[in-house]
Amino acid sequence: MKSHLWSADESFLDDDGLDDDALARRITLCVLARTGRQIRNLRVDVDGEEVRLTGNCSTFYCKQLAQQAAMDIIHGLALSNDLQVHGNR
């Protein structure tokens, strides 16, 4: 299983022919951009036909934005949105 934690020095990637690690990086960047970096400890795991999002956010709206951002990229792969909503703290 490949996973990716975001780091600031990565460039945006094209989604044609990406391996699991490159796909995880692309999804991570898109999710962070779409949510305004509101997800703490974002982790994207790609395992063949499944993508899993984990981390923490303060609203269900942010969780929904993250899910939609990932779905826009994964083109038919299964998505498990395991982001935890903890409210404003």
C-alpha cells in the first residue's frame, strides 16, 4: 500500500499513467487545494483499486470537499473517506 503525506516542495502532476505513489501525491495536492489546507494530518493511501483518505477536519463540509476533490481524480477507483470531523477547536 502506498501512502503520501503532503510536503510543500512537490509540483502538480498529470494524472495519465500514474503509479499508486504518484496518484496519492496528486490526490493529496488537490484535496489540500480544494479545502484550503483545512485538513490536519491528511494521509492518502492508494492500494491498487482503492483510495483511502484519513486525517482530521473541523466540518462535514470540509470532509465533503475533500471527497469530491479525490473523486474528481480517481476515475472509478473505490474511495474510502475516513476523515474525522472534530468541530472547531
